[in-house]
Amino acid sequence: MNKVDVQAKLKELGLELPVAAKPVAAYVPAIRTGNLVFTAGQLPLRNGEMVAAGKVDGEVTPEHAKELAQICALNALAAVQTVADVNKITKIVRVVGYVNGVAGFVNHPAVVNGASELFISIWGDGAKHARSAVGIAELPLNSPVEIELTVEITD
């Protein structure tokens, strides 16, 4: 994967790296072991506030949920930044997306694409990664989506 100035690339995309969200329970936003960083699940928070709440295909459209997944992905990068320089990310290893959908909603992959497509926009095709898109009955704070991230760092 190409070395990228993440802040500059985000600016090109009209986005910015937020400040990492404070944990809502007894955990840390991210932890590094060796050259891997694992993030805690990230919600669609901006400045400490939920951008939207509710179930996908209920109160939240699938299209809006995809945008929320991108916000979660930005928050995941901010979490990485708490333990390692995001400019030293050399591989997006794995993305896990949890989607709080109404009963019968099955288009979880399209929602989680909001996160995956952001990483590909930043790093190109080298950012393709393993992924799970999981439907779930409820999420913390009634969040429509939650994203967790595993990345490889090269110092």
C-alpha cells in the first residue's frame, strides 16, 4: 500500500480527522500490539454527539447509514492516531461493521461500504481488506452502525 499523508488526503476529500471519541465504558479507543492496531468499535459521533440514532431501514435510511459508517471509519482512524501515526498505516487488515437494522433488513454490506470505500479513497486499491458486515438487534446509544478496524503500522 502506498504511503499517504492521511490528513492531506482527507482534506482533498472534504473531510478531516476528528479527535478520538472518549470511551463510553471501561476500555481504550485503540491498542497496539507489535505492528498491529486494533480499535474499539466506533460510533457515528461528531464532537461527542450521535449524528443519528435508530434502526437502519426504520428511522435511518440505508443511504444515510452508509454515510454514518464513513463517520465511524473516520473515528476509527482517530482512535488509531491515539496509539500510532495514521500516516504509518501500511495495510487496512480488517473492518468489522455492525448494523442495527429493522427485522428483515439484510443489506448490511452496502451500509458497511461507507467505511470500506473511505479507506479505498484514501489509500487506493491497496486498502482492500478482509471484512465482516453483521446485522445486530441493538447497538450502544441506539446507534445505527458501529465500525471496528485493524490496521498494520510500519515505523
